[in-house]
Amino acid sequence: MDKETFIQKVAEKVKKYAPLYGICVHSPIIAQAIIESGWGKSGLASKYHNYFGLKCGSSWKGGSVNMATKEEYKPGVVTNIRDNFRTYEDFDAGIRGYFEFISYSRYANLKGVTNPREYCEKLKSDGYATSSKYVDNIMRVIRDNKLTRFDRNGDDDMKKEELTGKVLSGKEIIDILARRVVAGDYGTGVDRKKKLGDLYSIVQKRVNELC
């Protein structure tokens, strides 16, 4: 399976399951699958359909396999360990398993997030990974593979509209701004409010609708 085929296959399942768990942004999840599974070629992924390096934990009742892994408990210090990882019956179950995993209460802050970097930073702070470069690595994979194309609909049409030079209606302008927000162009929190000014409330409402 080539890289683009893997991307499309993961993206299809992420699109299917993300809305069921309140997850609005797709690109970080696709990037996680790429990184954690080595494009689907790692032993954990190819044999056991675990594409996200999901460990068993005390609540897991399904199949498991003990494998070697690396952790960075202290910045810059990599420790080799063995741990028990979840196993799944097929590709679909493996992707769905990710969403079941982040449905635990400690990941509740991921719901409704529309900015890829914000999603990654919250995921890291929630304890998903120990690597000090986890966020940067995910963002690099997103950029290198243009994965934000999966974060909203009509991205190409939006770009065409912006380049035509036609006079846009107020609704069209708000829609363009909202899609830019989803793409991460306007940051988060106070930074987003500052950049959008008086339009913040109406643009944010449209962002919520897009998700």
C-alpha cells in the first residue's frame, strides 16, 4: 500500500467515527496513525491492527500482545521498555479503537477542538505520549502530507472564491473566515478573538456549524 492510499484509507474511517465522539478535526489523527504505525507497516499495525500505539491499561478486556517500545519519561532521555498493547480484528476496528480510547474522561477536552495544533497539544498534555517532540512531529506530518484537506469540506472551492476577485456576500465572507479558523490560520482563544475582532462571535458560530 502506497502512502497516499494509506492516508485515504485512514481518513475515510476517521471521517466515519470522529463525529460520533465529538471530534471535529481529522488531520492530527491521520498523522498519528502515520507516525505510530510507520505508514501501517509496523508489526503492531500490520499484524494486530493497532495503528495508534494503544496500550492495554487496566480497563481493556480485549486481546493483547507484549512488545518492545520506547518512552521519553525525561526530556531527551529515551528508555527501552516492554508493554502490553491492544489488538484488533481488522482495520475498521483498529481505527474505531482510537476513538474509544480517547473517550476516557481525561481526553474530554479534545471534543470540539478545530485547530490541529491545539488538538495535538491537548492530547500530549493529557498524557497520550511521552515524546517531547510529539506535537512537532505530528504537525510536520500534517504539513508534509497536506492533511488539513481532510479537516473541512470544500477547501478547494474556498480557495477559488478567494482568488476570483468577485464581490462576496457577508455570508460568504463569514464562511471563508470560518474555514480559515478551522484550518488553524487564526490561532485559538484570546489570539483568535483579537484577530477576528467584532466578527469573532459570528465566525465562531459558523465554525461550530462546520464541525
